[in-house]
Amino acid sequence: METLYDGKIRDLREQIVSLQQEMDRIGQEYVELSKQFVAEWAEKTVVKTVTERHDRAVELNANGQLTQLKNELREFIESVPSIMDSEIPPSGAWAHNAPEEQWLNDPQYQDLIGPGFSPKPGDEQIRMMLGRVGDLLNKYQLIELKQSIEWKRDPQTSKLRYSIGYMQSTGMGLAYQRYVDAGKRLVGLRKVLIETLKQKATTEAQNLWDQA
């Protein structure tokens, strides 16, 4: 026999699934916008660095390396979408899509702070992509890594990583805020479901006691 708790639990689970799907869409939108951001950021950063390092630019141009740098930059920009697609985990692996049995018993997942959850979807992958721009600049001796605060080696992978804050695009900022807002609603629904499941279990136990 279905109880009032059962109907509420079913409704909450449906709302949670719907919100997870909404977060999938927003997260993917953010990732797509981030691809464009990385490509534009790479070109602006390389051009800015070259123009600021006039003497080095003259040296590179003299032996044909400036054209080589420009070609490598173009190749990198063209490869950004495919690289990011391969390196950013699919939305099904993000914490907001953790299965119910996982977040029911793990406060980290209940609050969306567990492994796989980032305030900004793909943030670490974006930083690693920007690190590749640093690799390119370093290859042509346009930056000094030892003196750089922007690019640092990841201690685990030794890959270059952009380590300071970056100004995301307006579109990314709006998508990020929508993702965070949806995440807060999801956390609220999960907590209500947890409490409702507890109430149902308590009531069922009390009924068993009363009927014994």
C-alpha cells in the first residue's frame, strides 16, 4: 500500500533527475564556451607576448621561427575542441550525477563537494590547456618559467599549468552562475529526500512496533 511518503519520495526523485539533466545541459554549455575562450585567450596571449618582446620577436623572425610559432599556434587553436572533449570527463561522471546510493551516505556528494565536482566545470582542464600556451611560449624563449607566476609545473604530471586566476568570458560567467544556482537547488532536494526517507523508515518501524 502506497503511503504519503512514497508519493513525496517519487516526486522528489523525479525533480532530482530533472535538475541533474538541467545541470548536464548548463555544464556542457559552459564547456563549449570554454573551448572558444581557450582558443581566443591563446591567440591574444601569444600576440601580446610577442609584441612585448620586440627584440626576441626580431630574432625569431630572422631565422623563420616567428612563422613557425604562428603555424604552431594555429594548429593548437584548431585542436582545442578535440583535446578538451577527450580530457574533460563526461557529465555522467560529475558529482551532480552521482547515483543515489552514493550521495545518500556521503555528505561530500550531498553537498556537491566530492571528487568530480568543480565550481566551474572543466576548470582544471582549462588551466592545463592554457598551460600548453605556456609551453609554446617557453619553446620559443618568450617567457622565463623560473620567474613566471602564471605558469607552474604540476607536481604530479610535470605538465605546465596556468596557476593564477583567469577572466572567463561573459557567456561562461552566466553559465557558471546558472550551474551554481542549479547545484544549490539540487543539494536542497537531496537533503529533503534524505529526511523524507528517514521519516518513512521511522514511521514504518513505529507501525511495526504498534502492530506487534
